[in-house]
Amino acid sequence: MNRIYYIICLLALPSLVWAQPTFKCGWNTYKTNMVIHEYTYSFVLKDSVKLYLEDSAKYFVAPDSVAVLKVGYPMRDNITFKEAYWFNNKKKLTKKEEYKGNELMSVAEYKYDDKFRKIMQTEENKVTSSNYKKVYDYSIEKATGNTIISEVSYFNGRVEFYTKTYYDNASHKIKEVRLNDNNKDIVHVEDFIYGANGKVKQRSVFFPEFKVTKKFDELGGDDPIKCFRAQPLVTTEKVMNNNKISFLKRFLHKNAPLLLDKDCHTYEYKFQNTTVEIVISTVPVNNIKQVVIRIKE
């Protein structure tokens, strides 16, 4: 959901023009308040900048962001993928539909309590006719003041497992206890250790069945906080679809000292103005360098 979160942040900026009259989201038709073009590139930064298009999408946004339609254009497939999102007046996601072409693949719905905390999530897979449901409850651990989120997960109407997740006062996920469908037998206990940058630097997983603990170091957990930041995008150039590649190459070359900082094994930098957002990051799986550009039409 990180990508949708970034889009919602961009939606909070003033809208400049209406790109097209209407768009259809589910059964309803909405006025188009704005269109956002999104392009994802992997890049190589050496003497010159080389960009490789990995993904592209277009977002149609209704007034007040009550509905958002994402149309994705995969690189190696002639069919389009669509995702329809609906939000309440607190910008909380209430419903999501996924389509392959015009075929509805899945429907998910979300409910919240009066404190805007998610209390239920349901999903129906239209292809397999499978149903998933998660129910959440919130409490405070008296000894520490940590928040405990208790989850019950169902598959086709039957309990699949239980989970208790612990968050500290900084909203860091510090512990997760997974229990079997009897809500008694522990499947595993996972602890999270954070670095000074607020990122997870190590996971420790205990498996009671084997009485063994395994530790996993997370890439970038010890990188300094300077490697993760947001700042204004300052440019006198008007960035549009027809000049985005040349602009990105100049932008990445200009920021080469930042992107080649040897202190940063992983990084995420966000640049934003009223019409453009650029997110430059490393992909944790294989440390690929990636840049995402979003342009308001």
C-alpha cells in the first residue's frame, strides 16, 4: 500500500487542471479532478545516466479523492490491469476492486471504529471463489504502554490463525506472536530491532516447535538518517510527459553525490512540488536503484 499512500500525499497538493470529464469506478461514474501519470524506472548512474522503464500507470482522481482509478500498463502484456479505490472523508481506504482487462478479479472492503482504526478487512477472490477476513481489536499493555493489535484471520469462514502485534509509542512494530487456529499453540514469535534511522535492522524469530531462534539482518537498518528524507523539488523547468526522460537524466546526474554516498547502502529520497513527485530508492530484494516519477496532468 505504500504506493497508494504516496499518491494520497500527492493528492493533498493543489489541483491545477481537469484532464478529462469523467471516469468509471465500479458501477459509478465520477468527475475527474486530476490525472496523475506514474512511471517507474530502474537506472544506472555512471558517466551517463541510463533509464530502463519497468512499469507505468495512470491514476484518475475524483474531487476530494473519494475515488481513485489506477490503470496499469505492464511491459510484457497486452492487457491492462485496473485497481479501483474508494476512500471516506478521513482518507481511509474503504473498498478496493482489482480487474484484469474488464474481468473483476477481487473485491476487498475495510471498516474502521470511531477512532479511525481498522477493525475489519474482507477480501473475495472472484477467480477461485475464496473468501478472506481479518478482524482487529486494540488494547494497551499495562506494564509498558505498548499498543497491542489482536488479529483473527479467517479463510472461507474458518479461523486460520491468530496474531498479536505489539507497537511502541513511536508506532514501531516491535513484536509479533503468531498462534495456531486454537488460539493457544504458538507458531512463532518475531522481534524487531530498529536502528537510529527508524528502520528495522534485525529480525529475531523463535520457533517453539524446534526450540530454535533465527536472526536475520535487514539491509539498510544501520544506514544514517540522512539516507531517508523528503525535500522540495526545485526546478524552473515545466516537467511533462514528453520531456520526463531528459529531465530525469539531468536530475539524477545533478544529484549523483547524494545517490553515490558510500554511507548509504540503501536510501529513499522524495522530492515534491505542486505538480511533480520523484521518489528515488533502492529495492531491498536485489539492491536495484529505482526512480519513480509522478506528474499531474
